[in-house]
Amino acid sequence: MSPKEYRSKARIYVDILATIMRAGGKTGPTRILYGANLSHDRLMRHLSYLIEVGLVEEEKTEDKTLYKLTDKGREFLREFTRIQKFAEAFGITL
């Protein structure tokens, strides 16, 4: 991706979900922030949406908040990866 290309919302969602997956399926906002290369405000906005559609769950304890990938979130990642590979076979970048 060249510096002038912007990520689509779908790509940002995949980056967030993939970061959570790489962290073992559950992690805090700081790791997601760095892994998905987002500002805190943008991350929180996107996480709110992902929670709303059921791809991520928020777990709050006394001292921290963690974000957990749901089964639906795992399925979304699997399907996106499959579609991405299919598109790349035709020279299309998602």
C-alpha cells in the first residue's frame, strides 16, 4: 500500500480483529492501537462498532478493559481472508 492509499473501513476492521487474534483472542486497547495503527479516538470508534455488530466483546475488570474476539469475529476473519486470496488470484487488492 502506498503512503497515499487509505484503508477501507473493512480493512481497518480486519486489522483490529487480526491484532486481537494474534494476541490470543483477547487483549487490551494499547496492543490493538499499535497493531492496527490507529489513534485512540479512531480505535474506540471502530471498537464500538465491532462490539455493536457482535464481532468483539468488551470485558471490564476493576482495573482494565479487554477486548475479546467472538466466534462471529473469527468467522469474519476467516471469510475475509478467503475472499482476499480469491481476489488476489485475479490481481485485485482489497
